[in-house]
Amino acid sequence: MVKIKINKSNKFIYIQAIDDDGKVLFGIRKSKKMIESKRGGLEMAEKLLNLKIKQVVFDRNRYRYQGRVKEVAEGLRGGGIKV
């Protein structure tokens, strides 16, 4: 199972896809705007589908499920990934 991990800073949101062994498959860095967070989720979904991954576990870290974190999850779902 692949885990999607979120980290935020004041300028960027970082989205990483991590496999079961703890190896980072790929990561995306987007600006802090909400629309960019959703685009990041869509880009992540496209890359995951290219790797034939259709289901992930969403690790929001210590962040609440709102704002940019929620937009990333909605972007993943909108791209066809089951979260």
C-alpha cells in the first residue's frame, strides 16, 4: 500500500508518495495557494495511475483535514485514486 504524506511550510505544501518499505517514490512541491494544492493532488493522481496504483493511505501528519490538506485529498479523488 502506498502512503501519501503531507507537509506544509509558510510558502509551500509538499506531497510525497511513500511505498511499504519507506522508499519515497516521488514528491511534488506546490505553492501555498489552495488551487495549487488541488493541482498537486491531481498531478499526484496522474503519476500514481501511471504506476498502476489505484488506492492509497492518506497521512495528513499533524494537520487538520481542512484547507490545503483537504484540497490535496480532493485532487487525488478527482484524479481517480481511492483515498
